[in-house]
Amino acid sequence: MQQDLPHLAKKRSSAADTVYLSQQPPSIVLIADDKMIFDTLILNYRIDSPFTFNIHFFAMPKLNTYLNFDGKSEEAFNFYKSVFGGAFLAVHRMSDMPGAEQLAENEKGRLMHISLPIGKDDVLMASDTVPSMGHQLSIGNHAYVSVFTDSREEADRLFAGLSAGGEIEMALEDTFWGDYYGSFHDKYGIGWMINYPQQQQS
């Protein structure tokens, strides 16, 4: 290892993972969110040195989008499943939870939790509010589900499917920052951003 290496040097890999090189104590810390990427980084960052290097794998946290509905979770997620495909990972109703007998009859069928896998690693999740427990749903523009696709055609398909019956804010178009991008609120009031990062595919 070069003697002028700073105490903690940071390098970026082509896989957008972070590699930290440290001499005190001498170690290599690879941060990756995928075991295959981690193995690749080990091969790419071998260092010839008299020191013994320790290699650590830190799994990156996964972020999932969680939505709330006023009694329309099941309807909305059947709609999303018709666009994305796949199968629900879980469907739990308010009637499944302890004390459900105290709920109003029209609340027992509401969903306590539902989840739908989107793509390889992401999961879209939701639950219904329970008015008798003081829940109140406020629909606004403070949050969006941002979806990144692998092609313009997939962006077009998802945009057309999810925006049906909703309100389009920005039609899909080539933007000044390089993405093929559009946004809308679907018919349930959920904000969506559809992105195709075409400059990364060229």
C-alpha cells in the first residue's frame, strides 16, 4: 500500500458501492447491498501489502414504500398488481388482530397490512386507516413512489397503466437532466414518478 494513503480514503466503484481503505487498523471495509457485488468488489480491490487485511461485509438497509388508504387498500393493490404483475406476499385484515370484535362491522374487513413485490428487491406495502381508532387520512403532494425502469417501453407501459383514471402532472418526456420522466397522481391519490435513466443505458 502506498505510504501517502490518507487514514481513511474513499473510492467509488462502477457498481456505485463504497470502498473504504483504512490503515488504523489496517483493513478493507466493503459496503455493498448485494452479495454478488460484494464478491466482485473483493476481486477488484485486492491490495498487495505486508499487512493482513480484514474484509467486512455490511448489508445495506432496504427501503420500501408504505401507503395508507381509507378503506381502499385492497382495491388499490389489486389495481397495482394488474399493472406490475406478481403475487401478494401478505394480506392481513383488521379482523385478524386481537380486539377486533370491538371494531365497527364495516372496519373489520379493512386491511391491516398488504404487500406486493415490485421488481427484484422492492416491496410496495400499505394498510387502511381505522376511523373508530381516530385515524384520519389526508391526501396531499408530500410523497411519491418513484419507479425506475430498464427501458422507455416499460416506462411508457407503467405510466399509462398507473395513471389511468388519475391526474397527470407531467407527461413522459426527455428531460434536461437526461432522464425520460413523468409524474402523476393515480386514481387513489397516490403520487408516482416514472423514470428511465436513459443516459446510464447508453
